[in-house]
Amino acid sequence: MQRRLLDNNEIVAALEKLPGWSLHGRTLQRTFVFPGFVEAFGFMSAVALVAERMNHHPDWQNAYNKVSVTLSTHDAGGVTALDLELAARMNALARP
């Protein structure tokens, strides 16, 4: 997957298909909320496997049932197609 920095128009268009995600500066952000800690931790474990295969890792925090995520491609200096792909995969993994 390409690490080309996307412009704001490309990002905004892509976000229409990524519910819950928003653009903050040069990053994508979302907070996932689960019924409890076990579900939140299970989500993080599933995402970790996907992220490792993609060689693209999120910045995230967990507080009980919430997982707050920030995505950007550091070596590109902002949002790339890798971030959009990982966001889409995270959305799919978060669905019950």
C-alpha cells in the first residue's frame, strides 16, 4: 500500500465511508466504546494482528471500555491510504 500523503479533499471524501472517524490536523481519530474491558481488549488484540500484517501500527489508549485511536503515517507526515485502510479494518472488527 502506498505511503503518499493524501490531500484534505481525498481524506474528507474517504471519511464519508468511515463512520466515527474524523480528521484532526494531520491525523485521523476515533474512540471506540465497548460493553466492557474484555471486549475492548479483544478488539485491540484483533487490531494488533491486522496492524502487524500491514506493518502499520496505531497510536492508541485504552481506558476500561474505551479505545481511543490516532492514525497517521509518520514517515509521510500525515494521512495516507494505509491509515484509511487500517481505519476501515478497525471499523469492521468493532462491529458486533
